Amino acid sequence: MKNILISGVVLLALLAIKITDPKPVEQVRNLNIDYYLTQSENRLSESIFLINIAEETLGVRGQWPLPRQNYAQLIQDLRLKNAGVIGFTILFPEEDRNGGDNAFSSLIEGNGIVLSQQPSPNGRNSQAPFVGTATLGDGVASNFAYNYSNVISNIPMLQEQAWGVGMTNGAPEVDGLTRRIPLATSVNKQIYPSFSLEMIRALSGSKSYTMKVEPTGIENFRLPPYEVIPTDSTGSIYLDWNVKFRSYDLDKDKLPYDFGGMPVIIGITAEGIVPQIPTPDGLKSPHEVQAIALETLMNGSNPSRPIWAPILETTLLLLLGLLVIFSVSKLPLLVSSLLSGLALLSSVAIPYYLWNSSLLLIDFSYNLISIILLFSITYFLNFYEQYRLRQQIKGQFGTYLSPIMVDMLVKDPSLMKLGGERRNMTFMFMDIVGFTPISEFYKNKDDPEGLVEIINNYLDRMTKIILKHGGTIDKFMGDCIMAFWNAPLQQDNHAELAIETATEICEAADELIKELEEKGLPRIDVGIGINTGTCIVGNMGSTARFDYSVIGDAVNLASRLEGQTRNYDGIRVLLSEGTYRECPNGSFSEIDRITVKGKSEKITIYTPIRS
């Protein structure tokens, strides 16, 4: 029970860590998400083209920034080549020093151009043009979207002519990688759409879009005819990084003859102008990231981490953790290993199934680590408890039971019921007859060590015989030995074993008598009392110290019979009628009917007939 409680506390601690979600847990989860997002083979986009302002362009056209007549000319060229919506991820926050804004503005107007802007605490503007949003639900979007104080926008001449203007910021991650982008960003509580969302709106011809916001967060965006776009609570979407694009370096590569009405995104790849963005798929240029976002939205393939994902992950951890604790603590090793393996498999298989079937990003990394940790701790506690119990059994029974019986108990402690139980058993008390003369002999010689040696030799021989016949040594009382059979292990022939033990002890006593006579020592003999009856057997004592022992009237009778052996010459072994009846095939001689202390009725006593 203690082990289960400790494992339960460990599980609660793991659940608490999961709920509080510290940075290390978030980092591990991000690695899991990276695996999801990058596991598929790369495919070539058939929907989006990229045009790069690369090193070749700067070499041909001069220093950065390019005169804006260049962009006006590029728009004309793309229109002639049947390009669709054209997006710029390049910002135009200042007027063109070459006076090309009028020409650029005239080409932006009516040509399906989407410009970009960037939220920033260092931006010059606190507001910028935006597209109105229809909101469904009871939540407030600005309470959940990433919020900024300012924005870097384009000069009004250009921005007012654009079909749309969208934010190009990413969602901040603990490890600095960009895995997702917000479809909506809040600047001073005003909601602005992302660049990719504006591109989609331009492609669909819609004047606005709809956002569903509940008290738990932003749930999705709707922009017909495209499918509903599910998001996380911040309004962000994870990107499908397994896509490549047909990309053309301006002034180096020949542009296609016909773009087929497909959207084109223009950005910078020249070194040292804009930093590349770290992603799960490596470093990418900003306009490539926006193209990936647009491709994700157009294909309806955006992976999503729903609001209820942490609840599902926590519930799985709780259920699978309880399964591991129960199986390891209560079931056999093979069964518990199979169930724990099933728990491990389930912690991965369920999230993986949801990913493959619905592109849901359910983290399995934390639960997998937690289940392994919980299994290891619970298994160790269980192993240690079994080890401690085995050591306790060896310490408790090693000197009282035969090695074979001790091994049986160690392998299966359940064979011994601790605490006390009623059981029919056979008891034997054996004492030295003639102890006083030999004690006085050594006293007169002033040799107490010699007496101890004789007694230990005697006890050692008799103990080995008792253990040989499966008896349990209860205690040594001076020169007396108390033993019993049929506990802690079941022995159907316990009475017969006790009589066989007594017979062999008598033979050993004959040998001992002969040895003592040869040394000129006083004769000693044995007296043995045996009784079979019901008693209570188990761990007796206090919580601090206890012994495995027996109590009951049947035990006392065996002790009384041992004392009666002094009353009959030549009789070493006396047994009760209870033992006699347990051995129908034995050879016995009825000795007498006597009254013993503590008994009002006479009892019949017997002795085995030695062949």
C-alpha cells in the first residue's frame, strides 16, 4: 500500500508539472511538434510562385533599397505573364528617395496587390489600415491575440491603393523557432489580419472575414469558399513545412511565360538585408515562410493544436499512469509488463492516430517520458519491497526452517499469511533428560565452556534433524527445543513428519549417549512430547519487534506431554490421541490415560513403536 501511495504522489507531481507547463516541458513538446510537422516527404507547390530579390539583383540594379519604379515594372511584367494575386513581404515605410512612389502606387491600384506590415514596440505608428472583422462567439479577440503597442506600416500613398495589407509576424516560441503564425494580431486592442490571410481574402474576392472567439480563446477563421481554418487560442496556425516552391531570382532566372493565374510572393534573399527565419525545417527567407502559410491555408492542411489538447493529454496521463501503478503493484510481472507496454504504446498511438486522421497536434512526448518514469519508479519500489520482504523472510526463518522451505517462501511470500490464522498443526517439545547431573559435573570441574559446548552440540544435531523433516523451530528455551509442522508452509502429513523427526532424534540421542560414555561424562537422554491440534499461528509481538510463533491450548498440551516422559521408564516419546489419529498407518503403543495440568479430562497417550 505504501508503494502505491508513493507512486500516486509521483503521478500527481507529473500531472502538476504538466498543468503548469514550465519551459522544459514546452521545449520537449515543441520537439514533438517538429516531428509531426516535418515527418512527411517534401512536395512541390502547384499553387504559389516565389520571386527573390537576390544578390544578382543588387549587382545589376545597384544598392538597396531598389528604386520603386523597379517594383512598378515588375508588377507590369507579372501582369503580362498572367500572375494572380501579387504579395510583397517588403516594407515601404519611407518615401522613395528616387521619386518612384507615384509610379509604384499607380501599378498597385487595381492590380490585386497585397502589402505587408510588421507589429513592433518600436514602430512609428500606433494604428494602421485594416480590414474589419466579423466576430462570432462571446469572447474578445484582443484578449487572446498577440498584442503590440505599435506597427511599422507603409506610406499611405501605397497602402491605400493595395487590395490588402497583412502582418508578417510570427508566434513567439520558447526556443526561438517559428512553427506557427498568428492569423490575427492585436495592436492597441485593434485586430489586424496576417499577410497570408489577406492573400487568401484577395484570392477569394471577399471584403472581410469571420473570426470565432469564445471565452476560452480564438477558435477559427472563416473565409468562403475556403474551409474553416481552426487555430489555437491565440489565433495562430501551425504550418505545414513539407512544401517547396518554384522560385526565381530576379535578373538571374527567366520568369515563366505564363503563371497561370497563380499567386506570386516577392521577397528578399540577398545576404545582410533581412535575417533568415529559423524553422523546424531550417533557415528560410521571410517570404518563403509566408508562402508556406498561404499554401497551408489554401490546401486546408494546417495542423492544429485545439484548446482541449492539454486536457486530453492530462487525462491520458492520469488514466495510463493509474494503469501502470495498478498493474506493476498488483499483477504478476509478465502481465504488468504487458499492460505497462500497452500504456506506453497508447501514449504514442492515440496522439499519432489523431495526427494522421485529423492533423491534430497532441503531444505524446511528455506522457511517454512520464509513463517510463512512473513505470521505473513503481517497478523499483515493488522490486525493493519484494527484496526487503525476502530479506525479512530469510532473517526471520533462516535459522528456524530448512533451506528448501526458506527458498520456497522467498520465491512466493504469499505462501505465508502474516498476522495470524487458525490452522491444524503438530507441535513438538524436546528437552534434555539428565541435564542437572551433567551440569553439576562441569560445575565441579569449573568448566562452564565445556557444558556450553555439549549443549550446543546437542542442539545443533537435533535442529538439523527437525529441519531435515520440514519442521519449523519456534524457539530454544535453554536445553529445550520447541518446533511445529504445517506452518508457514502447508504440510498434509505434518503429524507423520513430527513422529519421523522424533524417531530420528532418538537414534541421534543413542549416538550422543555413547559418545558421552566414552568420554566418561554423565548420561543424558531426551524427552519428547507431540500433539496435533488447532492453534493460531502468525507474527506475534509488537510493531517494533515480532516473531513468527504459535499460541493455543494444543501447544501447551505438547509441552505437558514432554514433561510426562520422566514418569515412564524407557519411554522417550509421548504423543496425544490427536497425533495418533492423524497417523492411521503408523505403529504405536498405548501407554496410559492421564490427567495433565490445565485439563480436567483424562487423555490417552501413545508412543511410537521403533522397528
